[in-house]
Amino acid sequence: MNYLDKSLEQELFNSVESLGYELMDLEFSPMKNGLKITVFIDHDDGIDIDDCVNTTKEISPIFEEDDSEKSYIIEVSSPGLDRKLINKEHFDKFIGKTIKIKLKTKLQDRKNFKGQLLNRIKNIITIQDHDNKEIEIDLKLIDICRIVPVFK
């Protein structure tokens, strides 16, 4: 379901990028009187509360100018320690990290995998599971993939 018109999405993307952040993801939560939009931003130096505040100030006018009857609640957040991996570049950036994957359909008679991300070649990632078995997974099969945080 498309919650935002493409021009609004593009304007949002441009505003976030103009501040020097990467627009990682958008999550939509329909509410009784409108739509809650969670905007996930990232930066090589990480994200702190000031980054979220500045981004909120920058993007809020986009929604105030929207002519539709929709009401919006905007929340800006970092991707967190258990960040999603969405595009190829995200997978490349986190090679060597432990990830957990939920697939759209079964592969090797299962939908859930966890292991160290070894590499990505074109649309195929390879992980090494806890049994040291290498598993190749097509990115098209992935429903959601997240980093497994390591606490020391």
C-alpha cells in the first residue's frame, strides 16, 4: 500500500540528503486520524538526538504544506543497533557482522536464518551459520534482515 505520494517521498528524500544524512527507511503506521511516519536516518558518524531534532525541523514543513486531508505525526530515529539491511550497499557495509534473516518463502525447508555475513555478489548474499555451513540467499527472497547487536 502506498501511504505517501511519490512527490512527497522524493521531497522527503531530498531534504534528508541535503542535511548530509542517508534516508534509510520509512515506516508507516495508519492511525484513526492520520498517519504516523517514522523516518530512519543514518550517517557514517552515527546519529544522535540533535540529528533527529534537526531533521524533524527540516522535514516537518513538507507535511504541513501537503494539500491532502491527511494528518501526519512525524518521528525521526536512528536505525538502531539492530538496524535493517535493505539495499545492496547496506549488505556490503556490514560484511563480517552477524545478521538474522526472515525470508518471504522457505529455503532449505526454513524461513529464518542467522549467521555471519560473508559476502554479496550481485543479488546473492552468503552467510555462515552456527554449524559453519555456508548458505547462499537471493536478496529477492528476504522479507527482513537485521544486524544482531553485540554487547560487550
